Amino acid sequence: MVFTVLFSVLFCLVGFIMGWLGSERYTALMMQEVHEFDQLFEENPHPEIFDKDGNIDRGDYMHVRFDLGYNPDEFEPEDIIEEW
């Protein structure tokens, strides 16, 4: 009888602590802000995305895409397409 009560209290205490720690980690994970280019930062870290301290600068970025066969010598201002 004593062992049953002791194990019940022990299991409740361990369950409470594990639940509390799990909840803290889950909340921290859900509050983490994900940058639009995080996958690119991980797969292909270019030197220009690092700040002077060596940390990744997660600011605003612009990307430019050229169609295959694009010739910059034949540029016309009407060729510019802004997609948001």
C-alpha cells in the first residue's frame, strides 16, 4: 500500500515536471519567428548575408530572376515586372 502511494506521487511529480518542460519548449517553438528565406540560409549561406559579427542578417532581401535567354543588351524598361 505504501509503495503504491509512493509510486503514484512519484509518477505524478515526474509527469508534472516533464509536462511543464515540454510546454515551455513547445511555446518557445511556436513563438519563434521564421524568416521567408530560412531554408535558403541553411542550404546556401552566401557571405553577403552575414553581418560584421558573423551572424546571419535576417533583414529584408530582394531577389532578381532573369528568364532563360535574356540578353541585357536588349533591355527595355517595359521588361520590368514587379511581383509581390
